[in-house]
Amino acid sequence: MESKHPEIKTAALTPTWLDKQGSPLGCTEKIKILNENLMEIKEICQEALEDAILMGCDETQIREVLGQIIATLPKPFSDDA
């Protein structure tokens, strides 16, 4: 996916992805997908932030709302799976 926001630097956003035991993931395809997902989320959040500010929304509030969305995502799988 080509970035609409070239100022968003990929390297600064991509952590070393860890497994449940804290070891780095070794599968390059998994890492690629995780990094792509992260960039897509960042771009969507950036667009939502820009839209909100252009429509007169308080920047602090929209940032808090975006953070709350992530913080309150339900866990998709149980630990038993």
C-alpha cells in the first residue's frame, strides 16, 4: 500500500515484533504483515486526526479518543486457543 503521507517514516514505527515468550519473531512474512498493518493504522489515524482538526474538533480530544479505541479493543482470542 502506497503511503498518502510520505512524512510518516516506516523505520521509526516498526518495533522488533516479539512472540509470547519475548523472543523476536523470525518469520519475515509475519513481520512484513505486522509492519504493513501498523502503517495502515497510522495512516488512517492521521487522516482521522486531520479531518477532525479541519472540522474544528479539539486536537487533544481526538487524540484521546483514538487512543481509547486502541486501549479498549477486545481480546480476539482466548489464551486457551
